Amino acid sequence: MIGLSLLLFACQTRAPGEGVSVPDPTTRLSALNAGLDEALLMWQGAQSAQAQEILEQTYTAHFEPVEASLVEQGVDVLQIEYAFGRLGYRMRRAPGTRKSDGEEVRALLDALTVDIEAAFDALPSTPGG
């Protein structure tokens, strides 16, 4: 009986999305930029596996949840997904001693940041608004 009561209590009794706190686009954009910066720092510190993991977590936690909204606003999310993939692929390799290694990653990161910011400009300033 107690188990059944706990099960019923634990079940969600509200409609999907009702009462759920969704960060606004500005908050998500800040989190995305912070994650990208952290991934870059890890990569520059020769921790390529950790850099790629942070990049994937940043994508999953802060970009993926707004993809549907971006598509509704006419944003080409495939281009951004591809840019995340290119950056992740490049981050798999540890930075070398050549200056061009850092320039290549920085250029990919800068292009991704510009694309993300342009995409987020298409979103309403508050969720659902």
C-alpha cells in the first residue's frame, strides 16, 4: 500500500510542459558560449577527449532543447549541427605545436558562435512568447 502511494505521488500529474521552467534564449546563449569557451580551454590544455565531451554536453543541454523552436522560426539548424560536428571532430586531435592548429579551432569556434547567435536572434525573448 505504501509503495502504491509513493508511486502515485511520484507520477507527474500535470500536463507536459506545464509549470516547467525553461531558460530564456539569453540564458541558453550564455550557457552555450560558456560551454564553448570551456571546451576550447580544455583543448588548448591538451585534453582533447574532455574538450569534445564538454562540447557534446553543451550541445545536448543548451542547443538541442531549442532546435524545434529554431526550426519553427525558419532557422537552418542542420548547418549549426554540422558546425558542432566539425568542431568536435577537430577537437579529437590534441593541439599541436603549429600555430595553425589553434587558428583552425578558433576559426571553427568563431563561425559556430556567429551562427548560434544569429539563430538565437530569431527566437522570441521569452519562452512561449
